[in-house]
Amino acid sequence: MLRKILIANRGEIAVRIIRACAEMGIRSVAIYSEADRFALHVKKADESYCIGSEPLAGYLNIYGLVNLAATTGCDAIHPGYGFLSENAEFASACKKRGLIFIGPSEDVIRRMGDKTEARKAMTAAGIPVTPGTDGNLENADEALTVAEKIGYPVMLKATSGGGGRGIRRCDNAADLQRNFQRVISEATKAFGSADVFLEKCIVNPRHIEVQVLADHHGNTIHLYERDCSIQRRNQKLIEIAPSPQLGEAQRQYLGGLSVIAAKAVGYTNAGTVEFLLDDNDRFYFMEMNTRVQVEHTITEAITGVDIVEEQIRIAAGLPLRFKQHEIVRRGYALQFRVNAEDPQNSFLPSFGRISRYYAPGGPGVRTDTAIYTGYEIPPFYDSMLAKVIVDALTWEDVIKRGERALRDMGLFGIKTTIPYYLEILQHADFRAATFNTGFVDKYPELINYSNKPRPDVLASVIAAVMAAHTGL
Ligand code: ADP
Ligand code: ADP
Ligand code: MG
């Protein structure tokens, strides 16, 4: 087993990994920028090292991090998500230094990180893929020709994109002409690559993804699916496991398909195969994420498998502890990404000081976060502050529990996405599980919640007014 792991990340996912290490008797090493001096992961790890005054550079410094891991006596690096988690060069640098990279092989990261390569590999494996270009586009003319062939609307996408960026829907030739340079410059800035490709836009699809685990002994299993259709600007807001929109036969089919996909590329460690589901109940492979995902938590909730622990065990060379038929699924789980954003102001980041915070609790509630009362949110990083995860035996109950947990949470001093989520949970389409990725845009009125004070807030206001009048 591994003895000491450097966590090449920050925030809630660093804390999540530290917790897994603690349970496994593994020493954890945290890293932090000057801006993160007061971050929770720094306090929670067994050892912490400052990696410079630049907010981002240190977290992205491949050789600096590998060096630090080696000199502090670590035998492995966990990259978390974002940052260097899908960087093949990082995996390679670890290997060269005799360190274990907790993730798939360098080769698999490279192939799956390139969305056109991934599409090719999946097509070769017989997995249905969204119709589109074979490789990258040479120029706007080629894009127009291909779009004519597959039919509008089309999606113009950055080949090395991620985090919902570098994606534009084009409804006609003029749109495509206009967006071509825009996506290229976006991709160059965000991902350091100007490669773009086209695929058919699946109109109002559901985003369904499957969690897979594969060891180094030829065993590959899946842990069922997550429905991440509740998104804004191609970024996930609320995730659900399993999808309340799938029948059991579809679920089994998709799970099996994902295992085939993972095996076809020689996948090892934890990964996610993302699909779009169209109105005719057809699945199309979209991309594979070669890392732990933000929403791995809800899969843990319904299966009881600790995915980060499994990642570490697999990296250590241990065989999987579960066979496919031993994976037991129970009930439903929801994850709410509590972002420091103002939904009423185009989801603009709302950084600042958290004047007061207390976590929601009670049965079936988990909170993954790195915030605390008095914490000053640095403006350099992700706006996701916390993940509230709830689980219950039925779909109706998990919605009620989600509502209760969000109201139970106390988070003051900044604007968050919580009031918006409370509106979504009330919506008939959400409750009937008949939503798709167009949900957020379809119901803009859900963002106008200010004129409806939360019942709990209203109750405390009324109590205060009554107290003032009665002199209590
Ligand atoms: P998930 O797929 O787990 O839901 P997200 O898409 O929300 O994750 O991305 C998680 C984090 O990783 C975000 O901070 C996002 O900006 C970052 N990220 C994801 N892919 C990339 C990428 N290719 N390049 C840079 N950052 C990325
Ligand atoms: P990222 O790497 O940023 O996660 P994805 O390729 O996974 O990018 O796409 C992110 C989101 O964009 C999807 O969840 C979906 O909502 C939307 N999307 C991507 N491709 C298509 C498509 N061909 N048709 C419709 N929606 C799409
Ligand atoms: Mg994706």
C-alpha cells in the first residue's frame, strides 16, 4: 500500500482526498499558494508546503510538484480534478521520477483528453458517437462543408476543452462563420490548443454519464450512471444518481457499453464516460473524463463505494474488491454545487468574506467543502464553494431531503446559488423527472425568486416583528 501522497490540488477536493488518506493510514501532503495560506486543506493535511506567491502557477508547475513529492518522500500524487488532473505530461513526469500518478496511464490521458482522438477510439470500439468530423477542422470552409452534411444545428467544440468552455452551438452557416474564430481564440487562451471540431447538436438532450473503475489486473466495472442535465452554459449545477429518466434496461445497457468503452482503450483507475441521450432514447458518446469527477459523491451515496479510496488502491496495484454483480445500488442521491455566484446577475462570481457558516446535517446529508466562518474566498479560483449531497430511498424523498438540507445550511456574507436550487426543486418538470439540458434556459422565471422570501426567513422576520411588538 502507498504510504504518503502529495495532493496536487486545493479546496474541497483536496480535503476529500486528505480524508481518504486519513482513513487508509496514508500520510497526506498539501500544497498551497500564498492566496491559499488560510485554506482548510492546508490545516487538514499532515504536511503542507507553500508553492509560491502566484495564485495559479504553483498548482500547475509540473516539475515543481513532482520534485516536491520526491523530496518529501511521497510515493504517489493525487491530482484531483481540474489543474493537472488530465495532463499527460504530468503523469509522465511522475513516472520518470518513480512516483505513482493516481489516474490512468499517460497514453490513455492523452488519447481521451483529445476529444477527436476519443471519438475515433470509441467509433473503432463500436460505441455510438455523436455524428461529426473525423478529426480536427482545417478552416472555416471545411467547417461549413461538414455542417451542411450533418445538418444544423451543430456544435463547434474545442478538441482539448473542458469545464463547459470552448463549446458553441451554431444554428446556421452565418452562426458558424461568426463563431469559428471565436472558439479558436477561446480554446487557445483556455487550453493552449487551437484545435476545434464539429459534431451534430443533439437538441435538448439529457447528459448521462457512467462511473467506471478498472484495475491493473484486467477487471473493469461500472457504478451506474449520473444524470447531469441540469446545467447552465454547459456547466453542471445539480447532479443526480441514478438518472430518474432511465429504465432498468437502458441502465444496464449503458453500464455495459461504458465498460466496453473503458476496456477498449485500456483504461485503468476511476473514469467517467459521458453520453448524450436524445429524444428517441438513443445514446451518443460525448467524451471521457480521465479523473475523479466533481460529482463522484452521489455515486458513492448510492453504491457505498468510496471512489477516492478505490483510486488509491488501484494505483497501488491492488485488484478491485468488487465484481459487477456485487455492486448494490440503493435509492437516489442529489448533489448541489453551491457556487459563490449571483444567479440574478448572470451567475456573476460573488467573492468575499464568509461571515457565518454552518453545515447542514441530519440523515442522508453530506457536505464536501473547504469553507469556514470567517474564510475570505480568494478571487482566483473556481466559484464552487461546497457540494451538498443528499440521498434517500425514493425520488420524492430525495427531493424533500434536498430542500431540507439546503434550508438547513447557513451561509452568509456572499451570494450563492442555493435560492435558485430551491426554486428548481419545486418545479414540476424537475419533480416529474422530465428535464433536459435546456431546463435552465427554458424557465428563466425561476431566477426571479427575490420577491418570494424563503419561508424560514419569513418566519423569523415575523417572529422578530411580533417580539418587538409584544416586548418578548
Ligand atoms: P466534472 O466533469 O467533474 O463535472 P467540471 O467540468 O465541472 O467537472 O470541471 C471540474 C473543474 O475542472 C473545473 O474547475 C473546470 O474548470 C476544470 N476543468 C475541467 N476540464 C478542464 C480542462 N480541460 N482544462 C482546464 N480546466 C478544466
Ligand atoms: P466539457 O469537456 O466541457 O465537459 P462536453 O463535451 O462534456 O464538454 O460537453 C459539455 C456539455 O455541453 C454537455 O453536458 C452538453 O450539455 C453540451 N453538449 C456538448 N456537446 C453537445 C452536442 N453535440 N449536442 C448537444 N449538447 C452538447
Ligand atoms: Mg464533459
